[in-house]
Amino acid sequence: MKYNFEKIGKRVKEERKAKNWTQKKLMEKLSPYCPLGRNTLSDIENGICSNISLTLFSTLCKEEFFDCDMGYLLCEYDEKHHIAADIKEATGLDPDAINIILNMKDRFLKLSILNGLLKNDCFLAIIDGISFADYHMEKSKELDSIEKMIQEKHDNAETMEERGKLEKRFNEYRTEHKLHDTKSEAYRYKLTVAFSRLLEDRYEHFPDISESHWKRTSEPRHYDIF
């Protein structure tokens, strides 16, 4: 594979700056592993040094340095870890969302909850509902802008004929606008139903909690420490 050393150097520089390290600071941290001269580091970051040791790059990939895969530093992919790059390509999820999911692997309970949600029809209905509600809300915003533009033209129209045409256009857009508002409201209502059913599915085995359980007392609470 042919590597672009200018891109590689830029990535090294970006990661160094993300750590708020000067070149001197990075060289000091590297010294126990692979001593590096300042001119060499500058040449690497400026993309004019192609003779880069694997020891240097493997060290930079360590958790205490840039915490990434070698392929990331070599600009083979743009996510810091290959698994994240694969997940992004397969799902279209952004890196922040992928990292949240990957970090759940050390929290079994949270990961099991996510597994359950993704397999629940109500949860999938919520995702669809949000998608449709967002679509109709965006269309409403677009039509609102168009209506304002037509209104301005109507106010500045010089002839009754021109005003009549603009009023007709405005009413047509207004009718479509109301339709999207109605559908947006309907999907938002469906979302509340889907959320309610999701909770019912998950907690159906729990008894109802009466309001009296949640009443607060004005008296201060005392806790036994020992």
C-alpha cells in the first residue's frame, strides 16, 4: 500500500495538539521508548520524512499516547480503531455513537438493556415515529419560510392581479403546511403510545406504584452512617 506521508504527518500533529503537547513534550514522553530528535519530529509532521520506524508508530498508538490503531496513524481509515471503522461502514453510525456502544461492553447490564431495546418492536416503532415526525416538522419549517417570502412579495405587489396570484400560492402552501403540522402532531402522539407500551413490556411484572409512595415529607431525613 502506498502511504501519503503528508497526511500521516498531519495526523500525528493533530493528535499531538489534541493532547495539548508541544513537540518537546512529546519527545520527552517518547524518550524511554524511542528517542527522537526535534528535527526528525518536525520532518514527520511536515510530511517530508518517509523513513519512519515501526517502533515509533507502535509507541504512538499506545494508550498513554494517542490510543489508536496503527492503521489510523497511517491514514488507512479515519476512526481511531479499526472496529469502529468497520461498524461505521456497516451501520452509518457516527464515531461518538460507536464509542458509546463500544464502552458498554464493560458494563454488561447496560449492554443487555440495549440488546433488549433493539429487539423490541415498540423501540423500533419509536425510531420510525421520530423519523416521520422529524420529516414533517422539517417540511413545516420549509413551508413557513416560503409563506413568509410570499407574504413579503404580496405586501410589495403593485397590482391586484399580482396580489391575487400570490394569495393563491400562499393558500396552496398553507394547505400543505397544515397537513404536515397535522401529521407531525399525530406521529408525536404515536411516540407517546410507543413509549408507554415499551415501558409496559419491560416492567409488566412490577406492581403499580401508588402516588402515596412518592409523597414527600417536610421533616428532614436522618440517615444512620454506622
